[in-house]
Amino acid sequence: MSNAYLDFLGLLPSRPLLVGTVTSITSGVATVTLPGGGRLQVRGETTVGARVFVRDGAIEGPAPTLTNSSGEV
């Protein structure tokens, strides 16, 4: 017999890995601005201006600083 709760959790999407730039830090809580303009309050060690990977409200590590480019097809 399968566990209905675990089956339900399997239907939910996994937590996304986001990337953003740290804009401020207050009392160990960093504000991260996402490329689309959204902002997140996350916990973790970082510095202002750093690019970081964020998942589930926590900083997972540094992200590379890459330039954005776009093109039309």
C-alpha cells in the first residue's frame, strides 16, 4: 500500500534554484534582487553586490557574474 501523503508531495514541483544580486544586508538577512526585478529576503553569509544562488529562502553559494545577451530568431 502506498503512502498517500508521499504521493501528494511527489506531485508538487521541486524548489527552484534562483540567481540574483545582493542589494542589502540587515541583521543577517540579505535582500536579493532577481533579474526580473523581484526581491527576496533570504538568510546566509554574503556581501553586498555579490551574485548568489538562492533556494527555499537560503543562499546556496556564489553565482558567476555573466553578461546578458539576447537575440531574435
